[in-house]
Amino acid sequence: MSAEDRIERAKTLYEQAVFSGDASMLAGAERDLDAVEADAALARGRILHARFLNERAGPGPSPVEDPAELPLFERAVELYRALGDARGEAEALFWIGCFHQVIRRDNETAVPVLEQSCRLAAQVGDKPTQSEALRHLGIAAHMAGRLDEARERLEESSRLRREVGALPGVAANMVGLAYIAAAQDRRADALATLDEAHAIAQAHGAHAIVRQIEQARTEL
């Protein structure tokens, strides 16, 4: 059900309650509005996160976190959990983990949340969220020097992304896999992986990923 449909139904339930004198139906209206609020909080938090990433990639000074971002994701988790929406909860948990890892550079806090998101997403069959959590768990393992684990996480994330057709995401993962290959003295594999990633990114107009690939080639 769309947000517009939920809001319209809440309006209808309000009118029915007022005219019938039966307030019991208001609980359903409140649940509909909680679902709308959860979706909006998650969407707004993602926008703030994307703004941070774009500013970080630009020529200006390093961006600072928006103080509204984390509370938005936390509110979304709270609402989805109360609604019994495990899929929404898994996605919101992922974004909390991503926030701690990417913006605060705090893997100690991020990893348990990402693991929780990954487990919950797997339980409900949410492959996109599971693939995102696995990617960031792979990044954490790479940063900790656990290269075999990092490779396994990123490869599993890529497998899921291929299944759902998220090929630009596959290309992004391949950049990480190339760095891992280089760290394991598999230089030929690293370069071949970047070539494949470049072809995928170009074919799908993923220009930000293309820039990451070019940077990786320079560094490797």
C-alpha cells in the first residue's frame, strides 16, 4: 500500500470513528500513519547520507555529519519494529550500521548492527538489504586485515546483487575485491576484476563507480 493510500485510509477511518462513535478503528489509522512516518524517516535519512557522500567526493573541505541523520534511522527502526515490519526494520538497521561505519568511521559500533540487519534481511528474503549489509561487513573485515573474510562477504554480496539485477552495485563490490586481490598478491586478478567492473559500470551509466575504478587502477 502506498503512502497516499495509507493517509487516505487514515482519513476515512477518522471520519468513520467520528460519525459512528466507535474509536476502536483509530488504532488502524495510527498504524497506517506510523508506517508512513517510518518510510519517510528512512527516505529522508538516506537523502542526508547521499548528501554527505557527494560532499565528501567533491573538492571542498571534509563534510561533517548532519545531526538529523542518525535519529531518522533510529526512529524508523522503532516504528518498523512496533509495526512488526521485519523487512523495514532490517533496512533501517543497515542504515544505522552504515552511518556508524561511513560517517563516524566506527566499525566497532557498526558491525554488530550490520550483522543484525543481515540476519533479519536473510530471514525475510530481502536480498537487496542483505547484499548491502554483506558489502559493509566485507569492508569492515578488509579494514581489519581479514582478507579472506572480506573477499567472501563481498562475493556473496555480489551474488545477491546479480540475482536482483543491481549490476552497478556489483561493479562497486568489484572495486573492493580488486583491492583485496592486490593485498593478497593477486595483481593479475585485481586488474582483470577492475576491467570487468569498468565494463559493467560504463554500461549502466554508473559514473561515480567509474571514477572509483580509475582511482583504484592508479593506486594499484
